[in-house]
Amino acid sequence: MQPQVMEQTELISKIEASLDTMRPYLGSDGGGVELIDITDDMTVRLRLTGACKTCPQSFMTMKAGIETAIKQAIPEVKSVIAIDLEPAL
């Protein structure tokens, strides 16, 4: 028997609440994050914006900060990925 998957609107709401805990930190460095979508296999796709898009630390921000916050709030999430990241020079 598969575990009950929460409603899409509830899932989005919980992800946005997790992102809201990170946004002040990202914003203090001129960056941000936006939810793009959630795939059927429970992968959350995000876009880092502003300074975060080209920051050399963006991978660590994703893994140690954003992904951890989302997975703690929503254990059903399998992975969190950033799209459209630009390589740091």
C-alpha cells in the first residue's frame, strides 16, 4: 500500500512556507528563489534568482539550506533541483 500523497495545493503551500524561511537570507545577498513545479516523482524544481543565480555558493545554498528545509517540512519530497543556474566565473 502506497502512502497517501497530499493534495497539490497543500504541497505547494508547504513548499512555499519552507522557501519563505530561506528568502530573508537569500534576499540579504541580493538573491531569491521561486518554485517552478513539482514533478510526479516528487522532485521540486526551483529557480534561483538575482545574485543567487550566478553565486559560486549556489550549490551549497541549494543542498544545505533550501533542500534541507523543504525535506524537513515535507518528507515525501525525493529531491530538490535548481534549473537555469549560470556557471560562476
